[in-house]
Amino acid sequence: MLCPKDRLPEIKSKNSYFDFPGNVFQQAVIDGLDKYSSVTIISAPNIKGLKGRIFKSSIFSHNNLSCDICLPIFDVPGLKEIISAWNFWLELKKFKDIDSIIIYSTSFPALYAASKFKKRNPHVKIINIITDLPEFMSTGNSYIYETLKSVGIKLYNIYSKYIDGYVLLAPKMIERLPCRNIPWIQLEGIYSNTSYKITPQSKLKGKLIMYSGALEAKYGIIDLLDAFSMLNDNEYRLYLCGSGSAIDIIKQRASNDSRIIYLGVLDHSKVIELQSEVSLLVNPRPSKDEYTIYSFPSKTIEYMASGTPVLMTRLKCLPKEYYPYLYFIETETSIGIRDKIIEIFEKPEIERNAFGHRASEFILNNKTASIQVQKIISLIKNLK
């Protein structure tokens, strides 16, 4: 859940895991909601790796008007969820005049508190925004972790009967949710000026390719590295930023090929700046994996909004309205990626830049916070 902006440096200093893409998505939703109604945030950020340390509670304001609360986090599996559920309830029960409660993710603690509040206030509508199905989210390497995850899913399923509507990133998600006969809408992503702060940048010289995000083999990073190694042109550069289990492989490849540049974990503002300055943005995530039907990679909208051409696979979750604004990897192998990169760079630069500009305009005209969140507002109104 959303973390106050002024506490992000604290998270980085503790070397803790934090869902930065999720944080950006939530901020975009909130930016949109602020245009229509008063919003108060009760948040328990999804932080891991504190190793027994407490992430202290704090008061913050997401718009200089609200009085929001960031709950304390004690990263002990099992105990953390129990404490969060109780803390959510302690804060939520202070409110007297609420029309709706919007929950981000399949969070049992938040849903528990919301359902308890709804029992006392039946008129309140509970909306659940689901960006990832729990069964496809990261798995642990221990029996205890998997057991606790299973318990969390069961508890969520039990309390899901209090949910009045869903906001889903992909239509197929509804088929795997416990409540299939309630209203839902698709909201595959949001572009928010305040979240991304994209401004026109001059392009850097060279054939510059960039990937930002989770550096995992399952997301096609190794295929991308293999494809790049087959590009026999010194003008090419491959920039990678983010974290993940493939970092050691990336560093090894970079030591053997100076054209590969690992930038580490950058501030989001710097990532956005680089995305607008390079020549091509790539997302090699394989489309054959089952989970791609039930999710939508947030970087798609971020990439497209940059004005830089985007190359990606034809993911099953991708609405067809996006097709005219993307280059696609048709053969999902390292050779297929290589060939498509060469094909793109054989196009005149003016043509590539125009293609990226049209993609940016599509996002700016159709996927802004005010436009996308209006769908959530309509869903809530139709429930009353």
C-alpha cells in the first residue's frame, strides 16, 4: 500500500524490498480520486526485509489538505498481518461519514477492517482494486512462507463476501476470484502527471535500448541479453536498471561487453528522464506464461507515455486498442528479439520518433488519472 513520499529514502537506506511500481499506481489512483471527492489514506506499506526492525507509524498528507496515516510495520510473517488488521480497524472506526472504502490489492488486513466497518455501516460500499492475483505473486523459499500465504488467501476469500465491486487490470482475473457475480471494471493502468512528471527531453546519440523494472529471468531478461550480444554494431547500448535475481548475470555480461550498462536501482524521476532520452524501450516478458493473462505490466503505460518507441511481446492481457502504438516481438526468442531490434533501427529516425510520439499522445488522451478514475467513480455510483 501507498508509502509517504518523504519516507521512501528511509526504505532504501534499510535495503528493504518495496513495491515501487505498485506505489506509483496507487498514487495515480489517488491523484484521480482527489479531483472528484475527499480522500483519506490509511496505509500499511508492503515492506519486506526489515529483519525485526519496526517501520514506525507516521502522519502525512498526500495533497497538503488530507490527514493520512501510515501504519507501523513489524516484518514478522504471520504476526505482521494480525497487527496490521487490528491497526487498520483502530484507525478506520474513527470515521463517521464514509460512503465507500477502496482497498488496494488482495490485502486481508485491510479487507478485515473494511468488512468490520461495513457490518456497522451497511450503506458503505467496498471496492477492491486488484493488480495481481495472489497465486501468481512472488513465492517464498520456505514451507512457513507458503503456509502463511495459503492462510492469507483463504482469509481473503472468506471476507471477500463483503466486497461490492472490483477494479481489475485484466478481464480474465474475474474468473479466479471468489466473488464472480459482482460488478467490476477493467483499469489496466493510469498515467498521472504528478506520478511520472514526464517532460520532453532531447534524445541521446546512438542506438540506445533500455529496460527498467524487475530483473528476473522469468521476465525475459536473459533473452534480451542474448539478443543484444548478437548485435554487431558498436553504436548500440543496453541500459538496465532495477533489482532482481538476474543482477549477477547482468554484471557478468557487462564485464565482457562494455555496451551493456547496469545502472542499479535509480530514483523513479531519473528512470522517467532516461526513458524519454533513449532510442527504444523494451519489455521482453514472455507471453506464453499463464500469469500474463491475469496481469498488466505497469511499465507499458509508463514506457508509452515517455514518447520513446516501445518494443514488447504481444501479452494476452494487452487490449487491442494499444496495438497500433507498439512494436511487437513476434518470435519470442533471443534471435527474434535481435531481428526486431535491427528492423526497428533500420527505420528512419524521424519515423521512429513519430511512432513514439503517437503512443505518448494515445496515453495522454485516453489513460490519464482523471479519465481512468472516472470509471471507478461510475462503478461506485452505480452500486448505490
